[in-house]
Amino acid sequence: MIRAAWIAMLAAIAVVVTGFELDRQARFDDAFVRFVPAPFRTFALQRKVLAEVREDDADAALADAISLVRRRPMPAQGLTLLAMARARQGEGAVARDTVLLAGTRGWRSLGAQVAVFGMALDAGDHDAAASRLAALWVLDPDRARPVSLTAQLIASPEGRMAFAQVLARGKRWPDGAIRALHGHVPPGELADLVGQAIAAGALFDCGALAASGYDAAGQRPVKCASD
């Protein structure tokens, strides 16, 4: 009797371990998604919802996204996927509210930050858009995305002013951002951005300052970090 109980317990543990391991593999490979038992689906559900959104299977995407959020309500990824599914259903207002909630739940979610940035920029809220960009410059290993979004924001004087304030408060990432923007935004906009950031208290390293094209002629000489 005891032996049978031990065997049953070990079998149950094996099922649980296998279920979680399959779900972990599904995070990186769609081929594993269909093999993950329903009680263990988290990453598998994320991949499934993404596939359903791409294939325009709105009903299935919404049902699976709701299931994912119920299972893990706190991470921003589930809410971001739910917002995408809502948008596929034509529920634009609900999708926007869900994205905003995702942005507050997880600043490390790239999808949530990009979505909230776009909504803030469309609404003319340059300060909110700039704060989301700061998170993207810290988080996103693909510089092309924050470069492109920054170019959109600083194309307007209001956007440059908002992003200059964020640069002045930033730690470490602003130098890399200025270097990355060099050659990808109009030189006048970049120089104006850096000038406003310096006026707000930013201290750039000498390489970033040179890349920006900022000219302090006629003003007090500007110190850079290696001076």
C-alpha cells in the first residue's frame, strides 16, 4: 500500500515537472505549444494568443488572453496580449485602457511600453511619451526601436522639451541614446535636444556631446563628463 502511494506520488511529480518543462520550452519554440497540458500553460498561452492575433482568430485570441490574465493577473505581458485581442474584436476603447493598465503593471514589458508611448504621443501627452521612451532606452537591446520612436517624439518642439527633461534625469543611458540618434534624426533637432537637456542639468560624456553637434558658441563653455 505504501509502495503504491509512493509510486503514485512520483508519477504525479513527474507529470508536474514535465508540464512545467514543456511550458518553458514553448516560450522559445511554437512546436511545443500544443503539447503543454492545459493546467501548466503560461508561456504556451502567450505564444498561442500571439499566433491567434496574427491569424485574425479574434474569438480564440480573446478567450485565451482572458484565461492567461486570470491565471497570472499581475505581469504586464498578459494584459498587453489581452489588449491586442480586444483590439482585434474592435473594442478600441477597452484595448486602450488595458494597455495603460499594462504599462503601470510592468515597466519591463517592451510591448506595453511601446503601446503606451504610441497612445501618449497620439494624445499629445509628450511627458508621458518621453517617460516611456526612457524605459525603452534602458530595456530594449534593439536600438532601432527606441531610435525610431525618439525621432517621432523630438520632431516637435514640445516633444524635444519633454525628452530633454527625461535626459537630464537619466542615469547612464542618455549618452548611449545621443550616440545612437546621431545620423538618424535631423542634426538641428538633436543639437536643440541636447542644448535643452544641458540647460535642465544634464551632463553628457564628451563623445556624446561631440556626436550631438551641439554648439555652445556665444554661451558659457559646456563641461562634459570626462573634463
